[in-house]
Amino acid sequence: MKQSKLLLQTLRETPKDADVVSQQLMMRAGMIQKQAAGIYSYFPLALRSIRKFEQIVREELEKDGCQEILMPAVQPAELWEESGRWKFYGKELLRFRDRKDAWFCLGPTHEEVVTDMVRRTVRSYKQLPMNVFQIQSKFRDEIRPRFGLMRGREFIMKDGYSFHASDADCDREYWAMFEAYKRIFARLGVKFRPVEADSGAIGGSFTHEFHVLAGSGEDAILSCDACDYTSNIEKTEAPKLAPGDHGAAFALTRDHFATPGIVSQELQAAAMKDADHPGGMPIAQTSKFFLYHATMADQTQKLVGAVVRGDHDVNPVKVKNFVGATDMELFPIEEAEAFTGAKSGFMGPVGLKDVQIIVDQSLEGGVNYTCGANKTDFHHFGLDPARDLPGAVFADIRIAAEGDACTRCGKGHYQAFRGIEVGQVFKLGIKYSQSMGCTFLDEQGKELPMIMGCYGIGVTRTVAAAIEQNYDADGIVWPWPIAPFQVHLLNLDPGGEEVSKVAFQLEAELEQAGFEVLHDEREGLSPGAKFKDADLLGFPLRLMVGSKGLKDGVVELRDRRTKELVKLRPEEVVASVTAAKARIMASLAEAGGR
RNA sequence: CGGGGCGUGGCUCAGCCUGGUAGAGCGCUCGGUUCGGGACCGAGAGGUCGGAGGUUCGAAUCCUCUCGCCCCGACCA
């Protein structure tokens, strides 16, 4: 297609609003424009890319028998009242009234609507399982939209829902979708990882997130370098470490060390000197203590104290899951100080009443740790958790770190990545089917709630994530499968009759061969300007036709990613582009997944 | 929601402190010269300075309110 006819305005300067690479490049490349905070218009280039990804999603899901549907974006409040989420969901849910004063919301997700659809349509186990999906604009009124398409308020999402007669069948489908997602992201041509994640408050039994790996990702991921174990750092199991050899056990000594003003672990370790430790002690021999305020399922409240080694960090998600709390937050510092009787930095687990103490397993069997003495400016030196903390339990409550030994295979070590969450598979169970009466009759004629799974892919976020992973100083470097166009044909002398003739002929030949070509035939632009635009737009191949080359009977083909340049005769172009495509696709297959 | 910052042609920004009736670069239009990494000359179009109110002879500039946007945090998954 002719570039002069494309609705496109590239920008030389980065718009002020754009704060992440994908947003900057998409705005500069004229792909998106912001209409309001977190709300964007998609221009032809962006939409082409989005549509290509959607098509990959469709094809892979349909291989597994998923059926595409389309549900309304505007949903009646009644359904949300049935599921209980009208009250539960916060301000993220955009609510409004119609002319008759009835309440509606803009759907942030579609469990209610799809459950309603299925309960009215499916009645027998013979109709199950059923797996439906849609690709649609969603709206979540995020507190603070940011990062362009990565965390917008309005975004395109693929959401799918499955319904099953048995738990086992739901699990089977879960893994089928897991495999489908792996195929989808592999076809996309990005580096990604399926990641074990915390199922959070929704309370499903297990869940995986799919992350596109990118330095700018919001999530930290640990992945074993020897086996497949990959997980969100919130969930990563930490290996139990052998307790350090800290000598023969001391008595717990309140006054052993006065530590005025010493709060940080490093200073504490350095300050703990005596005849046996003239140079202080290792940080691993200190300990940290945090008090949490937990709310249980029955609404009772309790205090939880967490102890980890000084060189480790507490993982609050693990603590929360361990005590089975529905909600947990750090005990406010003033209240904690009042409770323990010591300033922040000198609190410790010893002697506290009405607190459930959980000690990280790495301290199990160890002695002579330091801890706050619950007296301002003093630390204990000689903590033996088993002896000094009656009633305390040991558990894995620390944040696993890069380099820790893998708990699954025991052979490898964790490697850290940053990831952008672009998909999630989730086993929902009967949360919605039960509250909304989505039931079926089994072989015995017994009425049972359907077992549900849900499966999401953030379509627009994925496109942005692909850019976060694939760009250079000059602009976007599109993965072939979602490039808006595959070949950027630059006519460097649009005034020249012969040059233009060749250019148009090549455009026709390439399109005939099935390639998508954007033909920059704009007049009055210097070659340099066209090069800059082409780099910015970042289509995989750039074909340059100019009088200089044509004098010698050649045109030039350049690979956007490798910058490799070949000169060829016009009649070789189609074959050469075909070969280049094959080469690029092969290298993508290598990079995708792991 | 707490803290910070910003709203001036399509984009990036200057002007504001110290009031005197709006500028630059890029982009756009026309003409000409150029033409292999964002060319040059000339001539143009385009802004109720986010909005409302106030102070003043006079407000982009000072004051009050308001709306929008951005960043950090909290929140969310």
C-alpha cells in the first residue's frame, strides 16, 4: 500500500506523556494517540498488529475446540449482585445508570455474563465440557493508569471460560489451555515464560501467568537454570539452608549488646563484636522481625510475627498463605512500637504475647542469632529460635533470591528475570457457578454446579510487551508474526520515472507473492528522512530502490534487526524476501519459549 | 487517596519571577533549488495561552476556584 495514503504521522520528538519505551515508540510511530488517561485510539499500523495477534490467538484456541463469542461491554448490575461482586469490587468497576436509572457497569471481565449465558443454555453433562472465548475491549478504572498500553484503563483482552462436569476434566482443560498459550506466545515470536503464580484472593487452587521477558517488566520472576520450574518471586519456593556454624549456644542475653541507634543489618552485624567475634559477625547471623496484622476468613484478627535471617527478606504472601489469612498488612509502626515497647529497629520476637511467631526455615537448627530486644537501643545476641521462641513454627517465609538452589530439581539455581504479565490461566472452581446457579444434571440425574476455568490474554498489552522486548535506538524491531507490514519498500527517487516504475512493479510482485508491503513513495522527502521513518516503524525487511543502485541494476534489501544489507537485481527480490522470511522465522522459533 | 510537577499552534518547548495584548524549532501549505541517513531559500496557514471568577487602565504573566494530564507512593493482580 502507498504510504502517502496511510493515516500516519510520525513524530521526531517523543511526546511528553510517554514514559515507557513501547509507549514512546508507538506514539512516535503514529500507532496510538491518547484520548484520556489510560485510553487510546489505535491507528492503522497498531490495529494491523493487534489483528494479527488476535488471529494467532483464534487459530490456536480453535485447535482446542474453543468457540468464539462476543458478550456485551455494558453489563447489568443484577448479574454482579448475584455473584456478590457488585459490593466486593472496588472503584475499578466503572458503574453508571441508564435513562431509567438502572445500574450498569462497563465490564472489566465477564465471569458473570458468561455464567449467565451458559446456565441458560446448558443443562446436561452431555453438553459439557464447553469452552468459549471472546476478544473485546475491557474497561478497568485503574487508580493510576500508566505505561501506555501496558496498564491502560481501556484495553483489548481475550478472555475465555470453560465449564466442566468434573474437577478432573477442568484440570485437563487447564493444561490444554496452558499448552495453547505456549503455542500462542511461541508463534508471536517473543521470549516468554509460563510462571507459577500466587492465586491470590480469588481463591483458585492453582494458576499460571505467562510473562513476556523484558527489562522493564513490573514482575520479578525466578527461573531454574536446569529444570522448568519458573515462578513469580512472590511464590517461588526458597530452599532450606543449612544453619551457619555460629559456635556453641550462648544464653539469650538482653544486655549483651547495647546498640544505640543501630538499626540496619550491616551496622548491627559489624557492631556485634566480642572476644569471639573481633570483626563483628556475618549478616546472616543477624535476624529481622516484622509484625503483621492478619484478618482471617471468619473476620477474627490476629498478630503475626515473622522472623527471617538478616540477609533475607520476608515474603508477606507466604506468611499470609501460611497462616491462612484472607487479608494481611504490616502492623502500623506506631502500634507496633507501642505493642513491643521498643522503637523500630529494636523489636524482636522474644517474649511477645498473643502473637503467632513464624520463623523462616533457614534459622531452624541454628543458634546465636541476634534480634531486637524489645527495648530501644538493645539487641539480644544468642537467639536460639527453638529454645527462645516457644510456640513458634518454622516455615518457608522468605523471598527466594537469584542464585538459590532450585527446590524442584535440586540441581539448578534460580536465575532472575523481569516479566510483563500478558496472560493467565486460572482454575476458578465453582465460585461463580455456585453463587449464580449454573448447574447441570450428571449421569445420575443429580444437579451439580459446573466446574469453571478462566483464561485471559491481554492483547494490547502483549503487543506493547513485544515492543518492550524488541526495539533499538532507532525504533521498533517488529517480530515478523505481528509486524504491521513485513516489507517497507522505499522509493528514494519518486521523481525518477525508471525508479518509480521498478518500485511499483516490486510492490506488485511482492504483494502477489503474499507479502504485506508498505510503499514509501512520498515525494519531496530526502532519503535520510525515509530511512529514519523506516527504522522507527521497524518492519522486518526494508527494500530500497533508488537511482544510484539502479544505475548498476540493483536494489537493496536490509534486515531491520541485524542491519544486514544485500544488493540484488529486481528480478531476485521475491525469492530473496522469501528466503529472508524463512531465516527470520527460524531464528524466532529458536528464541521463543525456552 | 497522600506527596510533587505540568497545562502556551499538530509535536517539543521559551515567555510568567519583575503585567503592556504571543514566540522558536519540528510538522503542515505554496513556489523554487536539492535528493543514499531527518536538505536549503522564499512566501504562508495555524494559538479565545485548559476553564471560570477576581485584582488592574491593561492579565499567558498576579490572586481564588475548578478541570485535565504526568511522576512517586499507597492500592490492585
